[in-house]
Amino acid sequence: MRSLHRSLPLKLLMAREAVMDRFRPNLKKAGVTEQQWRVLRALSETEEMDAGELAQAICLRMPSLSRILVDLDERQLIEKQLGADRRLRIVRATRQGRALVARLAPHSEREYERIEAALGAVTYQRLMKDLDRLIARLSADEEAAAAEDRPAPAS
């Protein structure tokens, strides 16, 4: 077994924490959690999103997303549209939600600039590409394994 300091999941978690330490103070001042911010941030880039697509886009499981959406809805930062079967279908940011994102965006962008400056632009861009490649490759491997586990269609 690899030593703990060579554990990829632990290194990725440590990197995430080091990055998020830069963003947390502004989120806390704004009164939003990291997960709530991910929801608002994703919705700020589109008019509306299907709840399932939103969960996938921001790496949250549906039960967690549902709880977060209740809170954001109560705070009038988002609007939810339910389907005929009462299940959540469409989510959109309200004017207040978009205003919150606009207010925090300059702080967020400043932190990105600081992180890029600390790493260097070339290293930062290479890191982003390497992470994209890691995600794509491991996702493809997982999909292939799932397909192998599925029973063959009946003829």
C-alpha cells in the first residue's frame, strides 16, 4: 500500500482545502456555504437548469442538493419549478441570487489571480488541463466498467 503522503485522494483533498481557505472568508461574510455558492455560481451562468444536471455539474448528490435548494429558496436566492409529480425539475437564480454572485465575483476573481500568480500562469493552466484529463479518463473507465457489469440485451 502506498504511504499516506503519496495518497492521491488525500493530496487532492489537501489541495482543495488549501484553495478553499482562500475563498471561505468571503463566502462566510456573504452568509453562504461552499455548497450554496456552487449552486448560485452554476445558476449564474445560465437562465435555468434541470436539478439533476445541476447536481452533476457541481458534484452534489440529489438529497444534499434538495436540502440546499430549500434554504436558498427560503432566502429568495433561487426559484424552483416542480413537475406534475411534485419532483423538482427546474432551478433558476433570482435577481437577489444573481446580485449576490455579482457582489462576490470580484473577490473570487482576485483569489483566482492570486492562486495563478503563486503557481505561475503556465503551471496553473497545465494543472487545469491535467485535472480535466484525470476526470475524463477516470470517468470513462468507470463508465466502461459499469457497461461491462450490465447484462447483455436479450435477443
